[in-house]
Amino acid sequence: MAPLADLILAHVPLPSLPYYLTHYVRGQTPLSTQTEVFAALASYLTVIFSIRALMTDRPAMKMTKLFQAHNIILSVGSGLLLVLMVEEIAPIFWRGGLFHALCDDEAWTRNLEFYYMINYYIKYLELLDTVFLAIKKKPLAFLHVFHHSATALLCYTQLNGRTSISWVPITLNLTVHVLMYYYYYATAGGARIWWKKYLTTMQIVQFIIDLVAVYFGTYSYYAANYFKDTWPHYATCAGTEGAAVFGCALLTSYLGLFINFYIQTYRHPKAAKGKKPVANGHAVANGSANGNAYKSE
């Protein structure tokens, strides 16, 4: 039983959609080919740096209401998607246990695939975070730009690879995003949030858990398929090798970048030389997916 999904199906009039919009079909589903993905990300980089250049001799634009609307949509949307995914994952875990939920082919369901697609498209909506930074004339930090673009690419590779373990990093990321985007929404309206420091800590913990899961899944796959007589293992883990290796490498880089940000911000604050971290134009010590820049005081 999935209360939220059932409620939506019962009371929300949904349009009839073609198969490739409710199932991931490579080459038919939008943004399902390398050409489309790299073109979209190249366009993202072109747009944000073009806006930065155009804003050089222009005053910064606040766009507070639009900025708040953007963030509350992402906060609420992340929360709804999180609940829908938990409703789908919980029965799989209950029936077969943790390893089954992480690695079995059954852990890639039709509904989860659709939720993964929605999460993937949300990553492109989140690229607007950088547009707001550029319009507000905030510096475009490497952490922000790299994390935004690379995460969209990560979701694309995992959809192609059908990695059963995908729900772990996605649900953790959605949990953080519920709080993070609410923070941006609230502070844009003038609210003072005491827990802003812990957003970065939450993301670091998220990446540590992610890495434990994806390295375990990758190890299980290689042990079962290449070293079954020498490496201890339980069974294989569903997904392709390329998706697994790319996921491990990228999430490892994220952890390093966010730990470095945390150290520079909280352990060695003088290194910032009087600068305060800002995310989406607001002073906040958060190296999250909404990214950070630095504002001279």
C-alpha cells in the first residue's frame, strides 16, 4: 500500500502519457542520450557565464519573489518525491531485507524508475540556482557549478545503468534538499535560521552513507562476477559496471570537495580573508547542491 501515490492517483486528474514519458527508454525519453545531455549542460555553462558577463556593468537584480517561488517548489517537490520513493522501497526491504533492497533486480521497479526520472528532470530545474546567482552578481564558485552540472550527469548514467542501489543517494539527497531549499526560501524573506551550519554537515554525512552503499554494491558486483572464488561476497548487485564506477568516482570527489569547504569555512575561517560564504545570494555556510560563492564584506 502506498498512501500518497494512491491519493494522487485517486484525486489528481493526470494526463495520459506515452510510454517513453513514464518509462525510461533510451533515445526516446527526453534527455536520454549523450548528445542531449552534453548539449544541455554546455548550454547551462554558456548561459550562466554569459549572464555574468552581461551583468558586469549592470546593477544586481534581487528577484526575491521569483527566487522564493523557485525554492519552495523545490523544497515541497523534494518532500513529495521522497515520500513516494519511501512508500515504494519499504515493502521491498520488508520482503527481502537490506541486501535485497540494495542489490536485487526487484529493487528497480516500474514506479521507482518513474520517480528516478522525475528526480533527474528536477536536476535541470535546479540549474536555475546558478542563474539566480549570476543575476544577483554573486561569484560562481567551482563547487556550485561542478556539483550542479555533474549531478545531472550522474542521474543520467544511473538511469542508463539501472543501478538498483540508486534509491540510497537519491532519498538522502531529497531529504537534504527539503531542508536546504526551505532555508533559501525562508532567508530570502528575511528569516534567521539557526541551523544553517548543519546543512553542510548533513551533506557530508549524506556522501559518507552514499559511498558506503555504492562501494559495497560495486564490490559485490565485481566479487560475484570476476572474483567469486577468491573474494568473500553474498551475491551480485544489479547495474552496469560503467554506472557503478562513475558513481563511486563522482561521489568520492563530492565528499572531498565538501569536506574541504567545511574546513575552510569553519576550521580555518581566516583563510577566507574576511569573506562570507553565500549560497544563492544569501550568506550561508553550506556547500550544498545549491552551491556557494564568496562575498567580500
